[in-house]
Amino acid sequence: MFFFSSKYDLKKFEIFLDEYFLDIARENIMSNPSMYTKHYFDKFFAFSIFNYKSTYPNYFNPLIFIPELLISIFALLGIIINILYKRNYELLILILYYLFLIPIFFILPRYKLFILPLYFIFAGQIFSILIRFFQKNNRVK
């Protein structure tokens, strides 16, 4: 009834399966790298900005996707500005880790919940820059 006589056999089998699937993954990626690169960027876009292939009902309701789109765009601009001005290294490391690593393995909407507070921080920085910019322009006139 049992296929393995000890836990050691089970561990050897698990290692064998890990190596087997790793070899298959390497073969698939090396045989068609452009497809996997395109797939990664599709998942990155869906995770970081907007999931245009969503199958959830009412996802394309403007009251749902417009705020998501605006927050994502402003947050990504805030991330770029923080990189250029070399500020908030801890937050940048955390957000870049999630933005570049999570789309490799997962793409479910619940994984975006963790980056939303960070998105609000970076989007808020852009809004404060825009407010200062428009206040300067109004004072000049």
C-alpha cells in the first residue's frame, strides 16, 4: 500500500520531482524565450497597472477600473521620481521586489492588495509635486 519505506525515500522522490520539473521548465523557456518574455510583460502590466484580460464580472465598470488605472499610473510615476531623486530606498526595494517578482509566479488580484498601500504613498508624492507645481504657476501670474 505504501510506495515509500521511509521519509528519506519520500525526500529523495521530492528532490527528483523538483529537478525533473526544473529541467522541463528550462527546456520550455529556452525553446521559446520570446513567448515567455511577452507573457511576463503581460502579467507585469496586469499586476502593476490594469488587467485588461480580466474575467471578473463588472471589472470593466468605469467606477472600478478608472481609479485603479489612475492610482497605478501616478504610483509608477512616483516610483520613477523616487528612483531618479534617490529617496525612500526601503520602500523602493520593497515595491520593486513585489512588482518584478510576483508576476513571475502569481497574477491573482489578491496579490495586488499588498502593493496598494505603497502605491498610495508613491501616488501621494506625485500629487504633492503637482500641487506645488500648480501653486508656483498661480503665484507667478
